[in-house]
Amino acid sequence: AFADGDARLYYKTGGGMVGGVSHESVRKAAQEFVTLSRKVFGRMTKTTEYPLPAPDRVRFYVLTQRGVFTTETDRQRLGETASDLSTLFYSGQEVVAQMRQVQEEREAARPLMVPRPPVIEDEEPPAEPAEPA
């Protein structure tokens, strides 16, 4: 999520979603996420490495003009306590939910494409077998 409201989501398996800034719901969710990240920034440490979190862990990265900062927590604690990190986590989930909603709306708006059998023009009928002589 970016301060201007843009948001991008990349899957570890490849692909993702980009371009949420043009949708008000995504823009608002992304801006809220950025605002909440400022509340946890004091606990973050500067980093130049970006590994995935261990199983059952959640890692946050914040990109600033001074560099990238990170912090990590146990996933279970996010649901058990009301903390700045759990608020940030659920705000991030809202960004993802809004992006998925936009994607679903786009897919629903696409016309249904029904495959048609191929049309072969100017085809001559098969030749009749020759009569034996």
C-alpha cells in the first residue's frame, strides 16, 4: 500500500493484483494501512534483506525515504490481543479484501465468451469414389 492510495499484491506463486488507486474503496483502505503503519514504525528496524516470515509468523515492511524498515510477530498473537500490530494486520487484510472485490467486479463485468465451433468457408465436399472399370 502506498501513501497515495495505490496498492499492489503479489503472490509468492507468481502473479498478483495492481492498480487499485483508481478505486475509492482500495484507495481508502491503502491510505488507512499507511497511516496505521506510522504507529508501529518506532518498533521497526532498518533492513536490506527481505525474507519471507517463518511459518505462523507475520512480517511487515515499510518503505520510507530513509530506507526499508521491518518488524515481525507471531500470527496467533495478532488475533489474541488488541495491539498496533494486530490493527495493522487487519487493515492490511482489508486492503486485500477491497482489491479482491474490485477484481471480482471486473470479472463479472466481462462478457461471457461462449466458444463457437470453427467455421470453414469455401470447403468443397469430399469427392465421390470412382466407379470400378
